[in-house]
Amino acid sequence: MVSMIIDYLERAFNHGGNTGIAYLYCSFRRRPSQTFRDLLASVVRQLVQRSLEIPDSVRTAYSQSRNKKIQPSVGELLQFLQVFSAQFSRVFIVVDALDECESTARESFIAAIYDLQNQHNVNFLATSRYIPDTIAAFEACPTLEIRATMEDVWRYLRSQLSRLPSFVSRNKELQCEIIAEVSKAVGGMFLLAKLHLDSLVGKRSQKAVQMALKSLPSGSNAYDSAYSTAMERIEGQVSDQRDMAKQVLSWITCAGPLTTRELQHALAVETRQPYLDEPNISDVEDIVSVCAGLVIVDEQSNIIRLVHYTAQEYFERTWTSWFPCAQHNIAVTCITYLSYDSFKDYSSHSIHEAVALDKYPLYRYAAQNWGRHGQIDRQDLDIVLDFLENKQKATCAAQVLLEDKPWPVPEEIDGIHLASYFGLDDTVYHLVARGCDINSPDSLGKSPLSWAACEGHVSLVKLLLELGASRDSMDTNWHTPLSWAAKTGHHDVVELLVNLGADKQSRDKYGQSPLSLAARYGQRAVVECLLKAGADIDSRDNNGQTPLLWAANQDHPDIVKLLLESGDESENNPVLSWSATTVNKKDLDTVKFEGCEKYDPPTSNRDRAGDGCLISKNGYLIVPLPEESTDEAAVDWTGQTK
């Protein structure tokens, strides 16, 4: 239906650039990539593509984000949305399946569109199932309830009767009874009609069918009841089919969307076997058929998934009852796959080529997620330890695990680094007990403690320190565990390390302290923690940049304010005695940081920021110097007296 609406809009308003059209398709499978920010970004991108002119302010903001290798913030996207909506005489925004979007993102998006409508000519259409909160948000808007007619349901059921046992095809009265009872129970919902019909497929007599028809669930709990019935049918299958179905459902529920090839390999893995036996790979048709109608294959993406998002919600609530060992079994499967003998011959470079060629379709998922499925039970701990103690296999896994990280990937690691990355306390303890060096550096000098601190694993950081890890170990860039925790925003780890005596004044290769790193990367909670611990607020790196200047340069106004409020107000405070000597005068037109006064440079020498001012690299932040300061006392950006 929505595709027809979009097609109509495209045809009706395709004669000029005066109408903006944007549309979104929400999916429960894509919730991690459909945040409020993602939804805004998609709408903005589509309006930009239809715009005849892109304002300078938007170009500038985009260039700044690109140069910093960061995405525009929510605030910037909202501003862009206002700018582009004003350019069109009319804007249409269409969202399909809004209910499948995560609730917080959904509510924020609706509020943003309503705010847009208050200022511009914006039309908004959304489809959604009946969710009270969502319906309430549209109570002042025209709504249309769309249901399948009874005739539509009858037509569908008649077309599916051939799937039922042969005795049904010979009994017209029974066929009519099935159509009537199922139609009455489903309330116009085709999915329920399908599930109810599926529940009759295995019946072996007319009486069994009629008894099932009398107990068909309806109403608000109809889906849950239908899914429970489907699981009961799965439990009643022969053991091989039952076990495969539960494996499939556990992977889809706990691991997320997988391609058919990924799932085929996952099901073919045999614990403690050193290779994948190709004849053990099941056909996709058989995988789907044993799942009692609960899974389907998306033909476009070749993703195997649950039949509906209500099924996903059902199993997310109940998986511990149906397959309580799912997380452990998935972890063991991943470790077994990563441990195959075929990977001992791959280098840290060639493994990427093999994965890219889809030679080992499960490898990427296994490498990136094996440790996220929880601690391995003791009876299978040896499988994990054997894998981690094989340096070559562990290094290959690390290459794929870290391929999307914004920092260099080490050419060589030890297994303890992987265990530390995933925060596996028990595994790390056993590795150390078996003789692993607790301070073992990877090829970039990063210790297990730094790996754990970087990922925010408080309990493991504490354990490593108790086992004798060096709290101030440095990598090749002189980053300490505290530096990594500060940079990545793990304030609880920062607090632990500082309380246990870690050097809060340490400097990396570029002279940046943990406080400078936290300010640079916008980690406000870490900045607060380090300030309370007495970190040097005026520390300068090799280029003379202080934490305050980094925060200003990287557009973190909340941290700028915090640092200014925490600084020494004496005239000798170098934070307040920095002068920018060359700032483009066009950058002085706007004060970006809330609470800062606009600076009006003197008419003469307007290319100067003016002595006695602190200005970000884009000229946005301006802080007056104490009145006593003079040109002679000021220092430039390198920290030199003028």
C-alpha cells in the first residue's frame, strides 16, 4: 500500500523542484540501524537530493563533520530539516511500519515531525499496527483503519486448503467449517490465518481438526497462543527435526538476522571437530520446513528470519523456556568454527580475502560475536582455551573482529587480548593460570588491561589488576589503560583506575593527557571524573593544545562549559590567556556555543581574532581574558609568549 502512495506522489509532483518527498521503511530487524538520528538523516538526505540549492551553512557543517570523520549530530540534523523544509512549498514524509521502530526513536521522530509542521507546510503519513502510545500521538490526525475483509480471508483460506491432509479435500462440509472458524478467529489478520492453518496441517482425523478449531485463540493474546502452538508442534516432531528447528529458532532469536549460508554453516558445525564436513550442510528448504511456519527467507536479501516481528518479540520474551542453552551453544559453535584447522594457514592479511569471498560465511559473525554470548560453561572451557592459545587462529579472528574500529589493528595478538576484549573474566583467569603473560603486549604494544579498559569491562579490569597487571602499561603510542578508558568514555573504568593509583597525568606520544583525550572525544562523564580526581586542567600537548582547546575545536560545548567552570580564575591561568592570532573573519559571524557572547572584532585588522580572546578553530567560542592581561603576557596556540 505504501509503495502505491509513494508512486502516486512521485508521479504527481515530478514536474519541478518545489516539492520535497521523503519516505522510510521501518523494520524490527533493522532497529539498531534505525535510531532517531538514522531516521532524521535519511529524511534529510532525501530532501537534499531533491533540493535545487544547498545553503552554505549546511555545506559548512557537512564539511566539518567529514573532516572530523564524524556524523552530524541530532541537533544539526534537526536544523538541516528546518532549512530544507523551508526551501519547498510542500513536503511529504511517508513512514511504513512505524510500529516496528524502537519506541524511543519512534516517539522522538513523531515529535520532531510535529515540530516541523508547526513551522512549515509538511504532510506526514505513517502506517502502524494498533499500539496505544502511537495511536495517542495521532489522535488529532485523520486515521484510517485497514483490515482484510472477510471475503479476502475466505479467498486466502480456500487457496491454502490443499496444504491440509487429504481427508479434508474429500470433505466439503469440513472445508467450510475450517474457513468459517478460522475467519472468525483471526479478525482480518492474514498472519493469524496462516498460523492457524499451519496448526491444522499435522492433524490426522476430522475429529482432531474440529477439536483444534474449537480452541483457536483470538483477541490480544492470539499471536502468543499461535506461536506457542507452533512450538508444541515442533516439540512433537521426530528428534532430528525438533532439534534442528530449535537450533534455527535459537540462532535467529539470539544471534540476529543471518544469511541462509551463515545459518547453514552454523547448523553444520559439529563440536570438537577440526573441520566443517560439507555433507552435513542442510538444504534451506528443509531448514524452513521443520520450523512450523515460524521462519521465512527474504528473497531479496537472502536473510532467513522469523515470520513477523511479533514472533521476534515472542521469542525474545520466552527463549529461555524453549531453548535455555542457546547462548552457550552458539558460543561453542562460533569457537569451534574459528578453531578449524583450515585457519592455521591464513595470515592476518589473507583471512580478510577469504571472508570477503564468502568461503567461510559464518566466520565474520563468529569472530565478532563469540564472546558476546556469555561465559562458556566449564565442561567446554577447554575448547575456548585451546583456541585462544593458538596465536595464529586468535590473530586471524582479531583481524575480522576489529576491521571496523577507527584505530590501527595489530598484526599479531595473544588469546588473552581477545578474552579481555569480550570481558570474559573466567577465561582470562584460566589463561593466566595456564601460564599466559598477564602483561603480554600485542604487536602495537597494547596490554590485556588496555584491551579490557578500552571496552569498559570494570570487573575484568579489577581482576587483571588483582592478578598483577601493570596499571600504567604503555602501547607504541604511549597510551595507558587509563588513556584508552578516557578516550572511549568508560567513566566507571576511569574511576576504578584512578582510585587504584593509575597515573592521571600520563602523556601519550602526542603529549595528550587522559583529560585531553576525554575532552577531545566528547566524554563528559570522564572529564568530570578526572577533574574530581585532580587531573591537570591546563596540561598542554605537543602542539600547545589544552583540554579546553580540544573541546572547543571538536565542538563539545558542554565540556567547554564544564572546563571553564572548573578552571582557575586567576590572571595566570593559561587556559584563559590563550590568544588566537589568525582566524578567518567569516568565522566570527556566529557564536555556536550557548552562553558565550558574540565577539565583534575591531574594524582595523579584522583578520585577527583580537588579543585577549579564546576562539575555537572555527571561530565560534570567545572567552574574554582577565582585564589585567596584556599582549606581552598572552601566549599563542603553541604556548609561546608573544
